[in-house]
Amino acid sequence: DQQVKQNSPSLSVQEGRISILNCDYTNSMFDYFLWYKKYPAEGPTFLISISSIKDKNEDGRFTVFLNKSAKHLSLHIVPSQPGDSAVYFCAASAKTGANNLFFGTGTRLTVIP
Amino acid sequence: DVKVTQSSRYLVKRTGEKVFLECVQDMDHENMFWYRQDPGLGLRLIYFSYDVKMKEKGDIPEGYSVSREKKERFSLILESASTNQTSMYLCASSPGTGGKRNTIYFGEGSWLTVV
């Protein structure tokens, strides 16, 4: 049972425009959310995270928004650059229980020059 | 910077062989993980360890075992490799304590092909 879902397998955006990647979760015990970026043949790299006590966290061109009532989070990239083309995974963890993350299946972002 | 190093980037093994994938982290992290990544399936947890000599099964432990004899080292073992274990394997670690206790840091991955 997939507790973290990324329903869009792919997204294409023009360079300079905004990219919005979406993620939904089902477990109300999740309290920490992360986004990872993955290039082909490389391991995922940590991008940005947000705690459930916040609804927004910003780091440069990347902003993560959390809507707890809708169990939804999104990653905004502004402006998008060709180097942002990668697979993006969202992940979540719970306050209690094991210290592992639950991952979505990923969204492939292509930024068109 | 956190460094998670996987010993082999690319391996080709025969069906039935025993395969060892080694991983070392240099940040004194408590937790270590092994994932596999397959197209359309995302990242699936095989095993994780929250302490030396401790291990917990993840979502897909069948056909795998692990060993953690030292805090910095976590090994994945395929007792008898099969073609359906052809995949990219990712080792990772996380602090386990502190504000970012669950932030996982990944190695570069090991591509295993079983023929």
C-alpha cells in the first residue's frame, strides 16, 4: 500500500518558468517531509525538507509547501533551469516508529531550453 | 558533507552466485539502509539497521540479507543471485537523532546485472 503518492510520472516545463511537483500522502502520523533529486546513474540527493509544524520552507529557487488538511505537499522551482531536469522523489517519515522514509514513485522533470 | 560510499558501481554476476555489496558512511550516523530502485516502482526499502548488529526488514527483504558489524559499514548480501534482482542498489544513512534525524543521505548506487 503506497503511503506516499506522486501521481504525475512526468512533467515538462519551459526554461525560466515555474515547475510544480505534487505529492500526496495517506498516513496522518507523518510529520517530516523531504524532496530528493536524482540524476540517471546517480544516487538521490537531498533537496529540501519541511516539518509538519510549518506550511512553507524556502531555499533559493526551491520552495516546499505543506497542506496538512489535504495531506498534500508540493515543490516549486522558480525559475526552472535545464540542469533541474531529473527525477524528483518526495518522502515522508513518522514521529514514532522506525527511522525510515516512505518514498513516492518519482516524477521526471524535463526543463526545455 | 555526508559521504556514503558504495564499493562497486557496476557489477555483472551469474545466476546462483553469492553477491556482496558494501557500503561505508563517514558521518557517525546511527541508521543505515539498503534500497533498490526500479523504473516505475520508486525506491523500495530492503533492510535497514539502527545500531550495530541490529537489522530490520523493509518492504522487500526476500532473497537478501545484511550485516552490520561496525557502525560505519553496512553490507547487503544476495545469497543466490537471480535475474529478478537485476537493479540499482542504493545504500543510505541518516543521523537518527536531532532535528534532521530522518534525513537520509544516499550513496551513488551500485548497478547489478544478473545474467
